[in-house]
Amino acid sequence: MSVVTAGLVGPLPANHDSFMSSSLPSNSCYHCGSFILPNDSYELELDSVNRKFCCAGCMAIAQTIHGEGLEVFYIRRAQSSDKPAAYLASSEIPPSLTPYDDPSLLSRYTRPSSDAADLETTLRLEKIRCAACVWLCEQHLRRIPGVKDVQINYVSQKAKVEFSPEKTSLARLLFEIERIGYEAWPFEPSLSIEKSKKERRQLLTRLGVALLGMMQVMMYAWPMYVGDSDITVEYDLLLGWTSWALTVPVMTYSAGPIFRAAWRSITSFQQTHMLGMDVPIALALALAFSAGTVNLVTGSGQGYFDSITMFVAFILAARYVELLARQDAQGGAEALAKQLPATCERVPNYPQSEQVEIVPVVNCNPGEVLRVPPGDVIPADGILIEYESTLDESLLTGESKPIDKKMGDRVYAGTHNILNPILMRIDAVGQSTRIAGIASLLDQALQAKPVMVSLAEKWAGYFVGFLLMVAFLSSAIWYYVDPSRAWTVLVSVLVASCPCALSLAVPTAMAAAQGAVTKLGLLIVRGHVLEGLVKATDLVLDKTGTLTMGQPELKEVLVARPEFSRADVLRIAASMEMGQKHPLALSLLRAAEADNLSLSTLPEAVINQLGKGLSSGVYRLGSAAWVGAQQIAQEGQYGQVHLGDNKGLIASFLFLDTPRVGLERLLTAAKSRKITVHLVSGDDPATVAWWANHVGIDHFKGACSPEDKYHYIERLQKEGHFVWAIGDGINDAPLLARADVSIAVGAGAPLATAGADAILTASSLAPLAKSLLLADKTQMIIKENLIWALVYNLLAIPAAMMGWVDPWVAGIGMSLSSLAVTLNAWRLRKA
């Protein structure tokens, strides 16, 4: 029954009746297509038709499918595909895909999900054209047992799938997508560039064929345009058939993907209740070509071949520009991908020999040893095992200063080796690398669709249905007024008002904006960030690590009891802070290292009291209130941490920090938009007040626990404010989770789980000021695109209905409309 169950989620065989008569032999199972043995036949009447089954299980499943109104399950097997029918009818994974379930490849193309028992993969989809395609793929994958979640990004054409490896497999996911007429392959940065190039080449070739056909057919149609009456009937007939012959490859090859996408949309309409934007285009082309062929055979009427070839050429040109814009706007992940080398130096016989061989990066596996010369890019994540060097990790962390690496340190794919050749042992490749994890965060940006994207997709789907009704109604009216023009009006209305511009208006602008902010150093994780920045009325800032650089230096140690020396108190404090990531903790650890102090093992485990401090046995380290000490009277710019035990205060540590670069620009940009700025921090009130006055923030509060920060934002929201919060992503999880829009400052794995909507990898806050301006510009361009699409259709549809627009003019107008929307969104790249 395992095969039969797999059939429930995947095989989408042909149309009920035609499938059984043409695709499956009479002795094949209606449900799974298996051969029925003579003595194992089961029969059941479904929808007044007698069906045959190979077993009782298939019969029960088919009865359930029909009983729940899911007959479209069988109809969708008829969808157009490059795969043979037998390939799609079988539920057995083909040999070409089974290697993806090999453990070595599985580790390359998957990564652990939030549930440790599940895996997550990113798949690149092909042949996705519109919202209906996205819906069909999402719904089909969700039906597979073991699939926990599916999210598809139309702009990047990537699907993020979370699944249980115990119930399904990566190969099964790829095969099921193929069975509904699409293509999929595991996304890997180093491979995606080649796939993008292949996609561009294919579209450019189709465009070239269409342009060549257009030029030739237009040349043959020239005598008709100039009204040359000297051409004989025989010569005119020869020109007509030559034009027809040149139009056939344009229709079958250049416009082939349009017809396939339209057919997928039509066959899935019962489930999606939406028609893709390729439906009216394919219908117009089919009608025009059919009418032209009939007129050519009968010797009466227009040929339409010049209009057809010109229309296909212009729409493919618009789509080629759209493809370039989309691939450019995929921005973050693709920019990261370009940093990875295609080949690397592998050391196959280490440690016996350090002789290298040049191999493709995609052929490397965990456990192998690579040599990375100075100046090269690290091709995979791993551990440095020989020699020391300096690496530039700015791509991943935003930290411009090179990082010294010693043996045993981790190195990451995408970073640059600067100083010496190194040997590293791979421990992560493909989607398991940190650079792929960042790319995955970027891909989430449009998966949680902004409201405007969802509305645009929804109305574009409705508009197609409205367009078809208007087109056929106009043709019917013209049939009674002037039958000779009915066909021309039908084709013109279908072509002129194609909803391409409406469908592209919002997604292209959002994708271009995402690419632009990524280049600034802001990684958008959730799609509502840019919309939220436009709505923001209040900005809530944390202090340490956000308003300040987060790299405070220990300036003074005040010992309160004579039985302790400076070295003693620093050793105890540093031992308690061992493993902590807070900036003040790191400062204490650096100070202990500078004094060559060996850290001691504390008798009891260290407990982190969130927002208060640390405790270990009798020792407490944290705020004055937590330790039970008096605040030391010092200048407010000094941060303070106190160490105490059950006898009272032992010592106080004073730190000095500096404002983060770009803070002034951010505050100026916020105030120019009348955004109220708040400073809330766990530091003592005197320090917070000093910093607030120093940088010009009027609303501030100190000594805030994480709960206090949460309630501070909650109070603002209850007063009707839209809150934008910025924190360092370590102790600010409640702050970031509560805010309407949240940005974590810094880098590293904790940021991905801090609940932030975006991550600032740059060390400066200036990108946030630029992002505010970019958010405004994005909203303006979206409105411009929507207005343009609306005005164009309000002018084009009535003109086409009145018969004032020929099909070839309508084709040019529709293509230019889509092109205008795409190019207008493309302006955001330069922001």
C-alpha cells in the first residue's frame, strides 16, 4: 500500500474519460495505473462510469477522492509536460532523482529545521508564471505525507519546504513537482548562477527566433501596408504561405511556454479559482493564428501573421527585461552566491601528503581537507587545521576589520583569506553553510507576502476573468454590427488589456527594494518591513550594542573590600561571564586576557537571570539593584557592573562606550518624518539619561528589564502608535517580538532566532536612515505602477472594444506597459 498512498498525493493523471481511453490501457488501475492481474480486478462505478482497480486499497482511495469532490486530482494528470505519460503516471521515483536521497547529497541540500527531527530545504522552481502557479505548487506539496510547511516566493521562484525525513524524501519532493508540470532542483548558491544563465539564454533564444520571424513576416507584409496593387495573386499567395511557415516556429517554440502555462492554469482553475495572465495571451494567439490560417486557405480576410510575430517578440522582450530585473532583485542570496568559487584545491591524501587537486566545489563533502591560498574565497564551512591567517568576514558580519584565525577556529564559506595559505577540514557544504543560512533568511522576505502584494495578485486573477468576458461580449456585439471586425476586436481586447502590468506592479518593486536594502547591509527576513517603516510613528532604541557601538572598554575597577585584589575580582567576574555574548561580558573577558589572568572554575554553575545579571553560589554580578549596592557617582556615559556576595559589594567595574556610527543620520531621518524616538535600556537611569541628552532623545527610561521593555512598547501600541524597535538581538527578544517592525543590530546565529523582522549586518546605523527613504520611495513607485496599470487598462480596453486598435498595436501597447512597470521598479536598485 505504500505505492498507492504515494499516488494519493502526487499522480495527477489525465482527464477522466480521455485518460482511461488514451493514456492508460484497459487493463490498468484507474487510480495508480498499475497492470491488473486477471484474478485481481476490482470494479466500482464513479460518476456514472465503471472503473477498474488493481486492489481494494486503490478502489477505497479513489472512492474517497470522488466522495470529497477532489476529482481534479485525476484531471491534472493531463497537464502539459515534457515528461512521458508513463513517467508521470507511476508513483515510483525515477533513477535520475534517487541520488538526492543519498546521505552525502542530502546533507548538502538540506539543513535542520526548528524542530530537530525535521529537515528544511530550498528548491528552485521553473515554469512559474503567476500566482495561480504558486498556489498549485504549494497545495500539491502540502498534500504529501511528512511535509510540514511550504512557502513559495514568486519573485525569486524558490520554495522553502520543511519535511520529516522519516515520512518523505527530497527526491519525492522533486518528483511530485515534476508530476504537475513544473521543474524543481535543490538550490545551492554555486549552482544557481549557472541555472540563471541558462534561463536567460533560453529566453533570449526564444526572443531571437521571434524577432527573426517578425522581421521576415513584416517584410512580406509590406506590400499590403503600402497598398501595392501590382502583386499577382500567385505571388501574394506565396508571400502568405511563407509568412505562415515563418509564424509556426514562433508559435510553437517562442510562444511554447506561454501555451503550457495557460494550459496549467486552465486545468487547475477548479482548485485555484484564478486564471493566470498567460491565458488571455495564449487565447489571443491561438485565435489569431487559427483565423489567419483559415483566411489563408480560403483566400479571404487578413492573415494576422505579422501581428502574431510582433506580439510574441514584444512580450518576450518585456519578459526578458523582467527576468533581468527579477534576477538582479533576488539580490541578497545571489550576491552572496557570486562570492563562492566554482572550483577549489582539495588535499585528498592529507596528512600523508599536501599535494592538491582542482575539483568543483559541488563535489566536495564534509570531512575532506581543502587548501585555500591567500586572496581566495573560502568555498565551504569548516575548521582551520594547519597554519594561521587573517580573514575578511565583512560579507557575513558587516565587520570591516580583518579577523585573525588560529588553528581550531571556524572559517566560513564566502569569506576571503588575506594573509597565508591555510588547510581546512570541511564540516558543512551547500545549504548547511552559514552563507546559505543567510541566503535563506533573505528568501523569507517575500514569502510572508506584504498586504499590497497579496491584493495585487488577487485582483490580477479576477481581472483575467473580467477581461475574457469583456473580450467575448465586445466580439459578440461587433458580430451584429460589423461581422468582419468581430474577430479583430476579440483579439485586440485580449491582447491590449493583458494584466501583466498589474501582476508585476507590486512584486517587482518589492523585490528591487529588497535587493537595494540588502546591498546597504540590511537583511530583510519578513516581507512587511518596508511597509512598516512607512507607517512607523515611534522608534524604540536599546542602548548597549545599538545606540552605542557595543564594544565598551573597561576603564576602571573599584575594589570595595581589602581582602580582594584587582586581579581577584576581575578573575571572578570574567569566570562568571565565560561563554556570555553581551558586550560588557566580552569587555571583562578581554580585560582578563590582557592582564594574563587564568580563569577559574567556579564551584557552582552560573545562572543567567535575564535582565538582571549572573549568579554563581554566593556571587552576584550585574546591576546595582541586583547586587544590592549603591550606584557609584560617575559621569553618566560610564556603564557600570557590580560584583557582590552574601556579605555585600565586592567591586564595581566602570566601562566607557562610544556612539554607533550613523546614529546622528538615523535620528535626523526619524525626526524629519516626525517619528518619536525613545531610548529604553537595562543600564542604570543616570547612564541612560546622560546618553539620551547627549544624542538628543527626549523620551527615555533606564533600569528596564526585558519585561519592562515589552510593556513599554505594549503601552505605546495601546495608545495607537505603530512601533519600530531596534535591539542588539541578544537580550532584546521580547522587545523585538512585541514591536510592529523590529530590526536586530549585529551578526551571528542568535540574530536569526531573536524574533527580528530584519537584521542589520553593517556596523553603522546609516543604512537604516537610507532604508527609511527607500521605504518611502518604494511606496511611491508601487503607487505609480498601480496607477499606470489602471490608467493604461482604462484607456486600452475601451479603445480596443471600439475597434480603434489593431492587434499588432495592442501587442506593442501591452508589452510597453509591462516594460514600463518593470523599469520603473528597477529604479529602486540605485537607491
